[in-house]
Amino acid sequence: MTAGWILGRDQVVTARDIFRARRVPRLVFADACYSGVIHGGAAHDTQELSHGLATIAQAFFERGVPNYLGSGWPVNDAQAATFAVEFYKGVLGARTLRESVSAARAKIHAEALGSTWAAYQLYGNPDDVVVKIGKPRAAETRGRASRGNQRDTTRPAVDADN
């Protein structure tokens, strides 16, 4: 039996699947019990990786994902959902990963139920901003301007003097 994330009946994502991916995201948030657990010691060699002995977290690291957020122990389902909502508010609001995790932890810590607030572990650059909000790039602005100046050929031209 191979370890991995169960997505549905007979659908499991394994470390091997991650190693086969052509592209990887800048952030993986695995909101599940023990999703941030990695083994101690030296990195797995190629044979160990190909046999699926790496954890999912390690597979993402080895594949080049720069930021990974997971839990080190079991989490309360309701608090995990609250954590996720708050975390994504921060990420999508162009806050750093540190600020986003901190705000999410504070939100569920206020509920004072168990240790879920402390379960989440961020591996990567805490000062990374995954979603950047700002001015459009020059090419996008030029593209919009040129489209805006085009005459609509579906309606007849109107003489400005009439």
C-alpha cells in the first residue's frame, strides 16, 4: 500500500505523482492532520523516492515548492476551516506568509479550544508574498489602451458634426 493524500475513491496523490509534475506552485497549503510531518535525517535518495518512501511534504520540497504549510499533529476540523479562511484572506490580500499564518493562528487561538492554533508549520520564506497586488504590467496597459482606441466595426461610424 502506498501512502498519500486520498482525494476520492481509488484516487490517491502520492509522492511519486508529485515528482512527476512538470510545474509546481509557489505555495502548498495542506490542511490535514500530520500534513507537515517530515522524517529526520538525510534526504531520501532516488531509489527511496521512487518507492514512495518520502512524505508528501518532502516530495513537494524535493520537487522545488518554495513554501509549504501543514500541520504537525491532529487538528480540529472546525478550527482548521477557520484557519484556512483567515490564512487565505491574508494570502489573497497580498500579506506575507508570516502575517497570514499569524492572523489565522490568532483567530483560532481566541476560541481557546485545544492546540490546533499551534499545529500549523510553515516551511519556506515567511516573508514571501504569494499574491502581489499592484499596477498592471506595461504590456497589459498597452494592450488595453490599444483595444480601447479601436473603432467598433459592428456599428456605423457617426460624423461628429451631426
